[in-house]
Amino acid sequence: MELARIETFVKVQPADIGGADMLVARCLAAAADGDIDACYDLGVAYSTGSHGVNCDMIEAHKWFNLAAAQGHEAASWCRADISDEMTAREISEAQRRAREWLRTGNARAA
């Protein structure tokens, strides 16, 4: 069996390092440093499926939850809004992921 060339399966273009391709990466780095606005922006990206990410309400809830826990009022409203569209199991998973993010963040700081 011949292995397929990787170029057949990937986009052979450089990433747009100034635009949407890098927004999520920049927000993740800022969120790791405790930027609540970055957490909110990640929630927006995941809830709308924008900036190169797929729509994922569990991830959106996680990020809105992390921002809301630090006092971001709009994140609280967004979290409540998307919770109406989620099952209890999905919300539980989002909360588990938020706790994991906090736990690993505290481990990095130590």
C-alpha cells in the first residue's frame, strides 16, 4: 500500500498570522495569563463558530464560565443564554473543562 502525500490532505497556504487564524491562539495565551476579556472572546468565537473554530457550545460555555467567574458581566449573560440550548450533561462537561483549565493553570503557575 502506498502512503498518500500529506499535501493532498492539507491546505498548502501560509497561515494568516495577522488575522482570524491567530485570534484563538492569541486569546488562549492571554486567557492563560488571566485576561478575562480573552476568555469572553473565546466564548464568543466558539458560540458563533467564527475565527476558524467550529461552533462548540460546551467550549463556549467553558470560556463564558471562566470569564463570568472573574466578574465579566456580559459573559454571565452569554453563559445563561447558551445554557438554555444545552443539556444538563453538556453543561456538566463544560464545567468540568473549566475546572480542568483552572487546575492546569494553577499547576503552571506553581
